[in-house]
Amino acid sequence: MKQTTIKPTFSGYEKWVILLLALTQFTVILDFMIMSPLGDMIMKNLKLSTKQFGLCVSAYAFSAGISGLLTAGFADRFDRKKLLLFFYCGFIIGTFFCAWSHTYFQLLAARTVTGLFGGVIGSVSMAIVTDLFSLQQRGRVMSFIQMGFGASQVLGLPIGLAMANAWGWDSPFLLAAIIAVVAFVLIISQMKPVNDHLKTGAQEKTAIKHLLHTFAERKYRIGFLTTALMSIGGFMMMPFGSAFAINNLHVTTIQLPIIYTVSGITSLLIMPLVGKYSDKMDKLRLFAVATIWFLVVTVIYTNLGPTPLGIILIFNVCMMMGIMSRMIPSTTLVSALPQSSDRGAFMSINSSLQQIAGGVAAALGGMVVVQKTKTSPLEHYNWVAYITVAISLLNIYMLSRVNKIVLQTANKKVPDDVSPALNH
């Protein structure tokens, strides 16, 4: 395999790009993730069933998926910075609407609007990363950007939960929207245009032709399926995490922020290490080991009854280690599939199918999981874990196919998405 030069450090501008993308990820993830810890509170305040709450979660995913598919044909026809700003603006408006929702149908509509815009932001950010950083750098870049996930748990979720306990469940959405406004202004003032892909000729195709061309590539379809499978297990379990902790494990509302804080700190510590080793070792092997670890811990956790807080914290730390160690190598490998002229479309479709699969999973999870009264234990939550086991084992096989394609491409030649020049 032809070797490429790996930059040991990032330039000042590169660090700014990583920071800004991480900040956008923080706000989008906070807006999305806060639904889980607020789940018990929202269901009780709005008098929602598990099915209705599952639909509120899946509404975001479905609308994000549809939006991504509609955007895919146009994603490579514009400056990626402008595209990011457009969707981020819509996301901010949708998040404010979530804060002003006080009925089931209002919340359902608000989550739909937020998903239409917020669901595309991750794919645009991924396209920017893939344009500006080589494959050998992306593990580190992904780990820093994904630290928004950990930061949202260390800072956003505990503060959001404290705000919800003091001023109502809707106040955390106001927090996310205000932070997003700050990030929006910084992107306008600090990020340079990202438009080198416009020189490749992709914009000369019609939107429909570009979309169909991207779908027609067999290697892209393998990547799409791999990513969709990744989201199913997490989406089935995630919406009911806080309700399970409170009603089955007997965690108090005061203790709940502690769980999310410890899990978030773990992810902040783990992600840079995973990113570093993902750039140095076999990404598929790292993913497979992390998947097995995650599945074993998850099956045990979902079968627990009333449990001391210390043991619950240990399980959550172990699960977070598995989640992070799967996310970074899989995302990095899949990002190596598209050519530069197809990246925007590929990332949009990839994100869309991920969101749609997650929406289906959340809705199905709401049908599998049952809560007879507002304070009774959740039933069949462990069934969701067993389904996750089967899907995750299939995911290992699918990522092995992605890995094979990436290695074959690299052995033929050094593609334009492996060692791009970054002249800023």
C-alpha cells in the first residue's frame, strides 16, 4: 500500500474548524440527547404513553431522514459552509419551538421541524471533515468532534436536568438554542468557505442524476446499510434510558444527573484515546472488540432490578466505553468510501438512512417496551437488548465488507480523499 504523509499536528485554522464543528455537534446532540433523560418527566407532565413518547423521538429521526434524502442531490452543488449555516439556522428555530411546546401534538410538530434541519448538520460536518482532513487524520478529528457527545453529557445534560427540575422540562431546549446562536455567529465569522469540491464537476449534474448516481454505486450502498444498522440498536434503547433507571433501577431524579455526568466524563476521556488508536491500529478489529464488550454489558444491565447507584455508574461507564469505541472506527471507515465529488450526497444519504432506521427503531422500541402505569417498572426493556445483540453482530460483518473495499481502493491508488491538501 502506498504510504501517505501524516501531519503530526493541526494548524491553527484546522483547530478552529474542529472546534466549531465540535460546538455544532454539542448543540445538536444536546437537543437530541436531552429527550432521553427528560423522558420520564415529559411522559408524566404531558401524560404521554411510551408509544407516544417513542413517536416524539422517532419524529425527529423520520423528518431528518427525509430532509437528508431531499438534500442529497444538492449537497455537492454549494459551498459547504453556506449549507451548514442554512440548516443550522433552521435547527435553532426548531429548538426554540420545542421549548414553547406544551402539548403532545405541539411537541411532535416541533421535533419534526427540528429534525428537518438538525438531521442534516451532521452529514454536512462530515463532508467538511472529509474534504479538509486525510483518512490518517480523521480518527483524531472525529474523536475531537464527537467530544461534543461527551461534553453534552458532562455539561449540557446535568445543567439541563437541573434547569428542568427548577423551571420545567422545556427549559433545556432554550439552553440548547441559545448556545446554538453563539455557535452560528462564530461559524459566520471564523470559518472560511469550503468549496474545493465545486471544481470536480459534480455540480454540473442535475440533483436527481447526482442522487441516483450515488445510490447506484454498490460500495456506497454497503456503507449506507452498515451505518443504518449502527443506529438501530441505540435508537431502540435510548429513548427509555431514564425511565428504566428511575422505574426499574430505582434511581432518583437527583441521582440521574450524576449518571449522565459520569458517563459524559468517561466519553471525554475515552474518545481521544480511541481516535488515536483508531488511526494506528486495525479499525475493524477495534470495532469488533468494542461491539462484543458493549453487548455483554448491555444484556446484563437491562436485566437488572433495583440496584445501588455505584453499580449503575460502573455499568454506564462500561457501556459508554463500548459505544465510543464502536462509533469512531466505524464512522472513519465509512467516510473513506465516497469520492470527493460525491461526498456531500453520500453523507446526506448516509445520515438520512441512519435517521430513518433510528426512527423505525425508536417507534418499535416504544411498542416493545410497556409501562402499565406512570410509576410501574418498564417491561420488556431487555427484549430490546436481545434485538440489539443480533443486529450488532450483523453490523460487524457489514463493516468488514466496508473495510475490504477501503483496503482494495487504497491498494490500487492513493485516492483524492486519502491525502487532500489543506491550504488554509
